[in-house]
Amino acid sequence: MKVEHVDVIIIGAGPAGAVAGAMLANLNHKVLIIEKEHFPRFSIGESLLPQCMAFIKQAGLLENIETSADDLAFQFKNGAAFFHQDKYTDFDFTEKFTPGPGTTYQIKRAGFDKLLADGAKQKGVDIRYGELVKKVDVECDNPTVDIQTDTGEEYQVTGKFLLDASGFGRVLPRLLQLETPSNFPVRQSYFTHVKDNITDKNFDRNKILITVHPNYKDIWYWLIPFADGTASVGVVGEPSMFDQQLTANQLLQSFIEQTPNLKHLLNNASFISDARVIKGYAANVDCLYGDNYALLGNAGEFLDPVFSSGVTIAMKSASLIAPVVDKKINGKRVDIENEFAVPLKKGIDCFKTFVSAWYDGRFQDVIFFEQQEPHVKAMISSILAGYAWDDNNPYVVQSERRLNVLVKLCNDI
């Protein structure tokens, strides 16, 4: 079997893999990315958070995104809006507490992910599409990966470090038996792209719209507009809430009609493609790294799509691991636990607090509270904008305690 040698092997060319690859190529490392799909390809996670823009810039890929935004119908985004029954509230990310970008894009992932991957390739990253990881060996100093091409050819690659950015494919957790149950209940989502034909002049296309089902607080919808008059729309809930006898199209349409504001907005909408279904996407592992490998983004832990945190966590993990890998390859001492895992989990745990509070209703009580204090709202806005690692934000550092105090204040007034 043919054997190749590189500095870093990355599994997956999505946002985590492309950003990590670009950052490591900027540090003059020889990087190989193995991707089982052929790009462009469909993916969910279409509403970026402003924090992402800092990571994209850090990787040297921002110009790639900005110059192609119009051609790919990326929609300017400056915040998030929420609707429940007759209550509407929104957050303007340019008025957040934390310094940094306050705007971003709502993107069709097929074009966005290819842009990032192409940008990494321009920096010297070798990306091989249509190739499948069959086996890994991380017991020796240099991890080894057995690969099969889409023509059936097999070969082997050794590297000085291995990164799993395979997303929901979760290659290393599966091959190394790292998976553990998530603390979140199993949830299911039905979604598609539509030609939205929205005529309501009050609808703000610059914000993702999150709508809570009028009767069930733990069922919610996303509506993500794009710049070409299309939109992504989906519904999320526990599987028991959905009639499995219906087709995905029928089910999604029926749930849209159960919510007056979406029924009104999407009254003239038409499905561009059949609805898709994802079930049980929450995932976790018992460890995010080993001596010579690490898990990035969804390969390590995925919480829930409600606050669009997935791509942000993926890029944050890439930004944290790149300097660690660089130091290790250059023979310097590294502490992967405290340089990568601990800081990454700090932000994940902050998001986790707010996701849990969304589903049990506490955070919904906060965001729909009519007498919002501007300074507190700015702190919450920072977290919704992706700045879940800001140690200056009390709602990051003490997320559970601070949120519970805020919930009590809102409910007592």
C-alpha cells in the first residue's frame, strides 16, 4: 500500500477543517484534508454568527467571502428576531456588549463551504474529495490513516497530528469508541428551501426569525432569508410531536400552518426541494483530544441548532487547536487540555446554559420580557452573536447563576 507523509491530516473540509487547514498552512505546515463528499454539497447551519467573521479573518479567508457574497446570494445579517403568539422581540448584534464584528451573513452552505475550502486550497492545503477514512491508528507518535478513494484505490497517510472535522460524520468518535450520550433529549427537524415570496414590509430580512409554536414552547421554527428571495425554513421538536405517517413535506407544511405569523409570511411560498429530516443530532464524547489528535466542531459535541452556534463552535475549535498543533510539531511543550479543551468547553457550556433554558422556557421568559434593561440586553446579545468566550461578560462567566437571577427578576415584575 502506498504511504504518504504530511504534517497534519484533517478529516473533513467543512468550516472547521477549512479554517484549521488555512491557519496551519499560514504557519507553513503541510496539510492534507480528506473529504468524503464532493463540493459543493448541501448542509444545514445557514445563519452565521458575527463571531465567525473574526475566525474567518484570522484564517485569511475573509476576502474570499466578501468578494463572492453577492454572487452566492449571501444575505446581510445584523441580528436575530423572536416571535411567540403576539409577542415579537429582536436583538441588534451591532449593539452588543462585546467588541468585535456585529454583522455577518445568512448563507447557503454549499457555496459558503466551497469558498472556505477553495481559500484553504489557495494557501497550499491539499484537499482530496470523494475519499473515505477506513481506519485510524493513533497509538504511535505519528497517527496513521487508511484511506479509500471513490475509485476503490487504497493508500495510507501518516502525519504528526490528526484533526477530526468530519461534523455529523463523527469519524474518530466512531472509530475510537469515544462517543457518549448527550444530555439533551432526542429532537427531530424538518426543513427545506423555499421561494419565499414574502410581501410583508415589516419582515426584516437582515435577521433570522425564530418562532415558538403557539401551544408548545419546546417546538420552534427557523426562517432564514437569503438575498435572492429564497429562504431556509424548518421546524424542530421531539419526535413524539410529529406524525410519522405524514411525508416530510406534509409535516413541515402542516406545522407552518399551525403558526399564524409564519402562515402569513409564507402564504405564497413554494418549496424549492423536498423537505429533509434530521433526527437525534445532539452528540457528545468523553474526551476532545488525545496525544496526537483532536476533535473539532460537531465531531466533538453538537448542542442544538436553536441559536445557530454550530459553525461558530467549529471555527472556535479550529482557532484554538491551530497554535497548539504548531507548537507540538515544532517540538515545544503543549497542554492540550488547558490550551484547547478547557477554553473551548467554556463557550460550549455557556451556549448549553441558554439552549437548556430555551427549551424549559426560562430564556423565553427573558427575551420576551417587555421592560428589557439595555445594558443586560447588550450582554445577552453578545452571546446570541457568538461571543460565548468573553470573560468580561457576566452572563458568560456565570451563565447559569446570572440567567436564573434574570429569570426571577423578569417573573417577579
